[in-house]
Amino acid sequence: MTSVAVATSAPARARKLVGAGRRQWVGLIYVAPAVALVTVFFVIPLGMTAWMSLHNWPLMGEHAFIGLDNYFAILRDTRFWNALKFTAYYTVIVTIAIFAVAFPLAIFIERPRPLTNLYRTAFFMPAVVGFASASLLWSWLLNVDSGLFSPAAFDLGLTGKKVNLLATFQPAFWSIIAMVVWKVAGFTMIILMTGLQSIPQDLQEAAVIDGAGPFARFRAITLPLMRRTLALALILSVAGSILAFDQFYIILRGGPRNQTLTAVYWIFNQSFVSFKLGYGAALSMVLLVILVALSLIQLWLLRKPEGLD
């Protein structure tokens, strides 16, 4: 009797193994296109960039292996560190501004009310415009002669003359902040809205019954349950700000007086203006390490507390 049971169970186990093997191959086939895309457009370029960073790689002519010389040169590159300092300052300011606008908008459009879909569409609409196109639009809006803001302020009597908003650092910087908030806040709003909608309504109602006010509910319920959503929105905002280039290149060209040079702008300048591709690759690798480190720190700070489901 036992031998018969063993004999009948062996083919069943074989069929299960064959089925499991087929499912694994099917899964590999499904993920193969994504793996190929990541390999071709990320892994291979990353490897080539790392290899180039170890060379003196001019645009024309032979390249020569120089080891870590490019990285040692970065330590002496005051322009890069000044650009990195400005990038950090810009990242902090613009991230705070984006969340200050996006969070109230997300709370406003979270629950169904009249014209909610219209509000959501209107607030999100700038996000579909590319950064280059948005920069060109705002370059015209900020033009002192043919733009909108300065001539309108003069015509309304708000200013005694047409003010060039791009001539000095402070108005130019805050003009860029306004443009980026207009462009990005709607996208961040949608991310935050999905987090708000995932919070069980029963928790909010129970807190109201217990006498908790809006601020207490926001601090004790909303923020803790939105940690993952906040981490995603924060990482996207910080990463995008650190990699800022289009708006500073198109609107300001790094001015006034090179005060708005970002890290990516300096990498572009070294790679495609000075044609020092190897040095530009080394700068890119350093910026990548900084970006990964900041993302890991953000994930750690916004990690889900133990016991919170």
C-alpha cells in the first residue's frame, strides 16, 4: 500500500516541479523587456560614465587613462562646490515651497465636492508641460519689456518703472522658485492626495468623536499614516531639485554674475562647453553618490515606525 502511494505521488511532484519551472520562465519573459531597458539606458551608461571619469577624455582626439586625477581635481574646483552649495540652498527652499502649496491643495481636492474634478485638472495641468517649455514661457513672462509681470506692474502703478526681475539675484531666484512651484505643485498634490485618500475614514471619525481638533488629527493620524507617501513625494522633489538645469539655463543662463549656477549646469559647462568629458563624467558620479545618499537618508528618516500598520 505504501509503495503504491509513493509511486502515485512521484509523478505528481514531478508535475508540480515542471509547473513551477514554467511559471518562473514565464515571469522571466515578462520582466525581460524592463531588464533590457534598464540595462541599456541605465546600467551600461552608468558603467561608461564611471569609465570615462578615470580618463582625460577630450571631445576630439585620443583619451588617456589618468586614474583618480579627475576626482582629486574636483576637490580643488571651487566653482563646483559653490554650485553645489547653491543647489542645496535652492533644493531646500523650493521643496518647502512645493509642499507648502501642494499639501493644502491636496486636502482641498481630496473629498468630492462641486467642481472637484475641474479643480484637480486645473491644478495638475502645469505638470504636463515640459520644463523646457515652461522655462520658455516664463522667460517671456519675466521679460522686462515684452513680458507680462513687469509691464503689468508698471501699468497698474505698482512700480515707478519697469523692473527687470532677472537683473539681480533675489528677484531672479524667487522668480525661478515661483515658476517651479507653478510647474510641480500639481504633481506633488496628486501624490499627496492618494495618500490622504488611503487613510481610513473610520479613524478620522473616531478622533472627531473623541474630541480631537483638525490639527490634532493631522498630527496624530494624517502625518503618521502618510509616511510612505511623504517619502515618495519628498524624494522626487529633492532629486528633481538637485538635478535642476532647464530653468536656470533657459531663463537665467547662470546669471546674474554666475550666482545661479547649479551642479548640473556646471557639469554641462565642463562637458559640452569646455569639452572636458572625463572631468564632467567624474562630476556626474560625485553628484550621483550625493543623490543616492540623500535618498537613503530620507527613506531612513521617514521609515515606518515598528508596530504601525
